[in-house]
Amino acid sequence: MVRLVYFLIRRAILSIVVLTGISLIVFYLGRAFLSPSVAVTPYITPRMNNVAKLAQAQSVGVATLGCPSWTAFVQRSSACIVPVYDQYLTWARMVFSGNWGYSLIPGIAGGQTTWNVFWLRFPVTAELAIVGGLLTVVIALPLGIISASHRNKLADHASRLIALSGYSMPIFWLGYVLQIIFVLYLKIHGSGILPAEGILPTNCGLCIRNPGAVTSYTGAGLVDSLASGNLPYFWDSVIGLVLPAITLSFGSLGLLARIVRSSMVDALKQDYILLARSKGLKERTVIYRHALKNAILPTITVMGLLFAFLFGGVIIIEDIFSLPGVGQASLQATYVFDINFLELYTLVTAIIIVVANLTVDVIYSIVDPRIRL
């Protein structure tokens, strides 16, 4: 138990160091290579004069207090620009106080704070990533186990085909193909079986036309509908996630299935498996109780990396299926150089990935105590 605590402390300290390094890189890329005025753009309105603009630049720690004019600041006068490391310290103090500034994404932000824009859209992204991750695990684990226990047979060949398709197929292309098949070609009563876009579709063959309303507890349709006891709303929320979740998980499930297969094949060659079979144990017991217990260890590590891949892939998926998540907003933010939103999105994504990998390390240390040493 003591070793586990020390292990967790070491991993937590390492995670803090990693996040600090990421914040430095993100801030430097966003501030050092662009014009200093870009950092002030979200705070500037058409009615502001140059004096007010300069005052705003000074308030966010980009312009020096001795800068003579806004024009000199825009022209990057050496007497006007605060050094990047000092800008970082000012930015860090603002961040720790909960001040991420304002966002200027057209049609999305509307002068709202960056944190508010992000938080309102984050549940959609989290819901999609979690559903995609669960779908990946639910399909990939049995697929890999069946493939390993039926080596060089039809099930094994089918698993290889799925894995190869996932590796080579661009997910944006798969998303469009699924839309064509389930929206344009396969129809019920004149409507596509599944919706082409939207977080709560009501115009598809399997959708419920009037699902009613729910109380927004979390902003995630699946959770809020269950909490509100609205099953029609829950059904439409599930239907709306079918195509995006399949598209998001297809590439990763092929990879995970191959890793499970490889680990299971190695485990099934071990002497203790031969001993278990010689004792007359059922093949199901040999595979699931003995082989899988050891083969699952490398799979746990890969799951953390796959979650990072899934969370990053939502940018494309949300754009294809018009889902109002932070991935779609971050794509729009790049068009207008919304530094505040991009910094927040990148850092929150990094935190989620670090926490996911920390969780994987904890699970791994519990399953295999040897790595605590």
C-alpha cells in the first residue's frame, strides 16, 4: 500500500511537470510567433480609440506601461512589448484566477467569456468521446480474443480485415460514406434511417418526432434525459450519436483488436496455459480466466493512448456531423486567431490526456504490482 502511494505521488508530480511544459509551449506558440496585437483582439471593439486599445493591451500584460502609443505597440516597438516570459507569468496568474479572457468566434462566442463558451460546449464533446471509447472497447476486446483463439481461421481473417480498414481509412471519408448510406440510400417513410447531423435529431426514420424537453443538468443529452426521466429524448440522443461514434471509433477499434490478439496469442503459448488445458479445464475458462488476465496488461496501456486519439479526433467528427462541441468551436477559432480559446482547448485536452494516462498507470499498478518498484 505504501509503495502504491509513493507511486501515485511520483506520477502526480510528473503529470504537473508535463502540464507546466505544455502550457509553456502552447503560450509560446500562440504569443511569440504572432503579432502582439492578436492577443488583444478579443478585447477590442470598433468603438474603442487607440488610447483605450493601448490601455487594454497593458491590462492583459502584453504592452508595457511606458508604451507611447497604440501604433508603436502594433509596430512592435522594443519599448512597448513585454517579454514573453513576463507575459506568461501574467497569463498564468489570470488563468489560476479563472480568467481566460473573452472569445471572438463568429456565430458562437457573441462576446462571452472564453470559459463560458468552452464549458457550454464541452459536454457534447465529452459525451461523444466517451461513447466512442466505450464502443471501441466493447467491440475490440471480444474481436481480438476471438481472433487469437481462432488463429488463421475465418474469424481471424475478418479481424485483420477490420483492423486494416481502420488503419487505412480516413475517418472524415468514412463519416461521409455512412451519411450517404444511412441518410440518402436507406430510408423509412421517406426519411433516412439515421440523421446526418445535429445533437438531437427528430427528422430521421428511427427518430421520435416530438421527444419533449429535459432539464439541463450537465449539458450532455444522454445524462440529462435519464436524469429527467425522458426516454424519448434519450432515444433521440442515442440515435444522434450512432454515426459519429462509429466513425470516431472505427480506426481505434481495429488497432486495439490487433493488440489484444497479439497479447492473447503470446499468452496462449505459455506453459501455464498448457497446464490448464492438461487439467481438463474448459476452453472458455482457459481463455478468459487464465490467458486474458495476463494479456490484458499491455491493452490497458494502449487504452489511455486511444482515449487521447479519440478526444483529438472529435474535431473532424463534430465538423462533419455539425455537433456543437468544443472541437467544432476550436476549428472555427483557428480561422479568426482566437488565441484565448485555442489555449484553453489545448490545455484542457492536455489535462484530460494526462489524467487518462495517470488513471491507466494506477490501474496497471494495481493489476501488476511489479511496476511500482
